[in-house]
Amino acid sequence: MFLSIFLATCRPHNIIKFLDNLVETASDPRSFEVLIKIDEGDQTLTEVLENYKKSTSLTIKYLATPKLDGYYSLQVGYNKLLKITHPDSYFCWLLTDEIRLRTTGWDAILKNYIRFYPDDIFRLKLSIFQLKNYLDLYECLPCPDNYAVTTRKWLELTGGWGEFWGPDSWHQCVDFYLALCKNKFHEFGIWRSIPVFGIEVAGQEAGQGSQSRKSRDLRVIRIRKGWKQHSTHSAQENFYRLAQHLNAHIYAHECKIAHYIIRDNPKTKMLSLIDQDEKTYQEIWSYHLPKFRIQLVTGYKIWRFRRFLGYFYVKLRRGTNLTLLAPSRFFRICRIHYESFFNIEEHSNSHRLLRKCERKLLLPNLYVRLIERRARKALARYRLNKKMYKTREGATDYQFNSEP
């Protein structure tokens, strides 16, 4: 087993299609294993997986864990799955049951990257963000490389899949700070995320069209809270600390130190590499970060108008239940209470009259939405024309002909 694929699912139909896709596109289905996290007490999914295991050459392991906070506690299940991976597994790949691989022989391509770095500390980037340059930590949280193939050693040195329900964002932050780590072999930083172009991954837009408006609003709130929690000073120092751990192991491998100790002092924010044979300090790194500057930048990033406006609108709508802004919805609530209080039957004339009034009140809502849509289009057209005017004023045109 050179690869362990991790995922969580609660949809029997999706997981069967996902497993079938792996078998159809892999050149050797016996060379990797699939580890699945399911909810405790889900008998339907358990029976589906047991029946599928009898008719496939795939190695499938599943673990039933308590639901806890649902999607927002997935890291607990992922970290438990990491403990039961095959001991010979070299790569770990976190996916969803909506992913479909379109490249035949993708496992053979991944095998070519085994020992790409002799210290076994690197990631392979396969998502739509595989060529993105992260100039800021705050880009790592909303736009991480979602489906990176990570070496098992990387995960073991950084404590598994992390303490966040988005392990992709967690390890993207670690990777960002790894680029800031330096040693005498890497004077300008350490970059260990490699884009791979030979494997096409479809279905990366997870959860499209499968959520209600209430679920989407809740997701906006939880995502913002997660970003806020993991962009604080203490969280960033933790990412920097994990990155320095990777840096220490990379440095020890470059120095060819067989037996060594990494001493982490949380009080002084210092991390030391000690040669166990010679009992000498080889190198000392600090993962201290300026608190005031990070708090200042974090406050600006989080409360920036454009980002905060969407969050504030969702919170306001959920907190106040603004039915008065929609006359038909408000009238419908009043009609239901009125009919239940006076015991009005469904096929009575009074019921028909009230429903007719409700339908008439729906028209203003439609007109308001139409006006809003036209106003947005007009505003977008105005902004575009304004930009075009700025580019034309005082500009010089250069004409090229690419034909031979």
C-alpha cells in the first residue's frame, strides 16, 4: 500500500459511485486503501460498505464515530482514521465522495513522486489552486489547495489532520509558514508543495445545489468563525511552530544526523535541534510572532467592509426574521394563524379568498427583485464603462500580429 485515501460520507449513493470511479481509473486498485468515516448508528451505510467489500479488490476500512458537531467536527474522525492506516502507506489523500478522477492510471503517476524529496516531507497539489502563490496567510484559509496529496511523514510531524474541520486550510497555513522558515541549506525559505498536472480531478465544487438557504447561512457563519479563530496570533504561532518542526527534520536530514532530539519550549517560543550522539545543539529557531502587528492586520482583514457585509447580512436575517420585507410571506404567516384560530377549512370560500390575497401580494416581491436585478446590471455596466474610459484616456495602443 503506497496510498491511503481519506473521506467522510453519509450518502450511500455517492460513496458507491466514488469507489467505482477509483476502480475504473486506477491501474492497480490493490496498491491503495480507502478509509471512510461514517456516523455512529448509520446501519444503511454500514450494510452498503460491507456488501461492496465482498465484490471488490479495493481495501476498504470504515470507522463509525459519534456525529458530534457534524461537518464542523470532521477532523476528529480523520485523525482517528489516520491511526488505522496501513503501516507501509507513503501518501495520504483527503477527498470527498463527490470527487471523480478522470485520468486513467492516476495511481501510477503518483507512484513516480515517491521519495521526490529524500526527507519525505512534501505535498502534491492537484486542485484548481495548484499554481496559486500565497502572498498572505489570509489567502490560505478561504483558498487552500483542497485536495493535496500529503506524505504521511508530513502529517505525523504536524500532529495529523489538524484541529480544524478544514484540514486543507490547516495544512495550507503550515505550508505558508514553512516558506518563511530558513536554515543554512535553505537561505530564502522552504517550498515543498509541488503542482502535478497529469491528474485531472473533477467534482471539486463540493456541496453545490444540495443545501437549503438556512444551511448556507449557517455555513457562512461557521466559516467566518473558523477563519477568525485560526487567524489569531496564537493560531498563527502554532502554524509557525509546526512549520519549524518540519524545518528541523529537513535540516537534520540535510546534516545526515541519525539520532536527534527536537526540543520545543512554549515559554520562550524556541525550538532546538540536538544531536543525540554528540549531545550538542545543532540549531535553534524561534517561532515567536509580533502580537500587536498580527492583531492589527487580523482586525483589518476580518472587519474589512466587503467581507463583513455578507456576514452581517446573514446574521441580521437569521436574528430578526425579516418577514416584513416580504409582504406575501408576512401575510402567509398571518393567514395560517388566522385559519387555525377560527378553524377555517381548506376548501372553504374564506380559505380561497385568503389565498387569492396572498398571491396578489406576491407580485410586489417579484417586481422588487426584478428592479434589484436590473439595478445590479446597470451598476456593473457603469463600472465597466468607467474602467474602459480610464484605460483609453492618455493610453498608447500597441498592435501585434501573431500570424507567421
